[in-house]
Amino acid sequence: MKKVYIETLGCQMNKSDAERMYGMLECLNYTQTDEPKDADLLIINTCSIRQLSEDKAYSAIGVWGKWKKESKPDLKIVFAGCVAQQAGENVLRRAPYVDLVLGTQRLYELPDLIKRIENGERLVSVDEKPYEESDIKINRVKSVNAWVPIMEGCNNFCTYCIVPYTRGRERSRRPELIMNEIKKALSEGFKEITLLGQNVDSYQGGEEGQNLSWLLRQINALDGNFRIRFVTNYPTEITDELIDTVIELDKVCEYFHIPMQSGDDYVLKKMNRRYDYQTYKKICDKIRNKIPDVTITSDFIAGFPGETEEQFENTLKAMCELELDYSNTAAYSPREKTVAAKWTDLYISEDVKTERLARLNECNRECCLKSNQKYLGKEMEVLIEKFEADRNVITGRTRNNKIVHIPYDKDITGEFVNAKITRARTWYLNGELV
């Protein structure tokens, strides 16, 4: 059998795409390897959310190109993912050793394209019309959690975001494909199902009423002891029905990831986010009032074009006032094709962006510690994800997505246990079995 190695950069959606690639390639007699130098086929699954991720992708294939030139002339190299969708033919001009440029919308065309590059063709497939999906084999990473995409793309066109240009407009997967994939994952022993989408609230199964809440009910009705999560939510599309569904269904976890991006109303408007601070706060307050011990996480950008010091301080203030449990943070990175990338006269200097990001991260650390301290002395259900034999420690997550380390001398990965929280650290909790 031939060997394939996939290097994945970026989000959970890319990780899910890689699992699908491995499954499709197995049908072409490729087996997975963790050593790129042993591979007959190398795939870089790229992310374009920030310039750093894009640079890492080109750097990686540069190394592969040297291998191909110096010692492996038959090596096939595939440049896939969001950067591929965006750059298209330019990838072949920049990296002539690449055999295939595969866009995000053409993932399921991979088997046919591999056969063609094996016969000597060099191809670019970045058509914005999605290649129709069918039931495929998925080679999931051994874990307790299975990532399951339910929709892809975005219609919001935030001025900083490249996703609508790389993942396309919103489109939902057929319910039967989703349910078949989940049933298969559960039969393989996975204990947590995470539904993925750039905006999961927009899911529409095709018939009236087949929204995210409906889908959660279908999954919750399946037999077995497992958990259900979903990411990511757009703030103003979180409905009362969805909140009530989380309360109603016993397998759905008490966790919402709701990107805010800025705590300043003017900056939010320039970002083309369809809410202001008070609207976002009301959504968080409503969720917290209805769901005890819910975890709400967010995303923030430091140094958006034109952002003043006062506007940035409003973001710090918002993070603290909202008592967010954790936030992903990043300095603004201009992305080609987006509206904000054209505002070059408003760009913030790298020094200022770096300094603001450091302050944002410090605020985030304070919020995380404060959040974790609320659980001292409480008993919580933990799904064990790994065992460290050298330290005799098991690690898992609570229903509300808190990481817990527990002293234990046996590997019980995949089991649910109850633990009493004994210590709160910034990024995790310590506990003991009860």
C-alpha cells in the first residue's frame, strides 16, 4: 500500500476534512503515516484566517518540494483547504512542485483527482460550486470526541473575515448524512459528538422546522451514554428555542461559543457585526439566567483598523463585565478580498497590536481563573480523554467544557466519572474521584 501524510492547520473543520481525506484515500489503497518522509502522497490542509497560518503552509510545502527535487521525483504534493480555495492557480506558479490544488468546496472530488495526478496531470480544482457529498469512509483520529460538520460557509461577510471567500455561502448537510455519520461514530466507541459549522445556528435540514434544535433532538434520541456539543454560534441567531432545547435535552452540554470580536459599538459596526454591546450582554444574561453553570466562551480581535485606545479599553471592560469563561484572542491580520484589508490608512502598528494583544491575554487569564474558582468544592461529571502513565493522572472535560486533572493509576479513557474539584488554576481544574 502507498502511504499518505496530511498536515492540518487551523480549525476543527479542517481537522474534520482531514479525517474525510484519509477515509477516501484508504479506498485508493493509501495508508496513513505519521512520518512525512515516508509518504508517497503529502497533503497540506491550509488555513487562511491569519497571515501566519498561510505562511506556515507555504513554508511546509517548500520543504516537501526540496524532497521531491532531490530524492523523490514520484512524490505527489497536494495543497488543500482555505488558502488553496483563495489562491487557486497562483499556488502552481508559486510552487511548481505541487501536483494538485484542492479548494474547500471540492473535497469530495479528491479520489478522482488523485487518480489523475498519479497519471501525471497537474490540476487545480477550486470551483465555488460544491462537489456533491455522498456517504464516505471517515478515518477518525482516535479520541473520545468526534467532529461532525452539519453546515459550512457563512453569509455574514464581517469586514475582517475571509471565510465567505474560502468556504463559500452557507449550505447545510442533509440530515440523513449527519445522522449516519453520528451513528457510525457512536458504534466505534466515541462518547462525545461535536457539531461543527461556521454558524451552526443557521442549520436548515431542507424541510420546514429542521433547524439546529430539531437536529439536536434527533441526535439526543439515539441510544447510548454520550454527550453532544455544537460550535460556533452567531450572537443574534441564538434563539429562545435553542436555549430551551439545551435545557430540555440530557445529552446536550451546557456550553456556548459566541464570538464577540470587540466590546466597542463603533468597532462592531465597522466589523459589520449585527449587534452592539448591550445586545450581546442580553444574550449572555438570558443564557446564564436559564442554564446554571453554563460556560460561555468568545473570540476577540486586538488592533482592528482604526481602533482607538478608548475603543480597545471597551473590549477589556466587556470581557470582564460579561465574566466570559474563556476567549480566543488574536491581533488583527489583514486578509485579501476582505473589506477591512483595504483600509490601509487605518492600520494599527505592529507594536501597538502586540501590546494590546498582551493586555487582552492578561485580562483573559484573569477571567479564566475567576471562572474556574466558582467550581471549587463542587462535584462534576468528567469524561476522561487521556491517561498520563508517567504521572498517574487522568484528564477529561466536564459537561461545561472545563478541563480537569485527576490523580489515578489506571487508563479509563472514554469513561464518565464524578470528581470533586479541589483546586482551580488559570486554564484547568484539579479534582479527585468521588
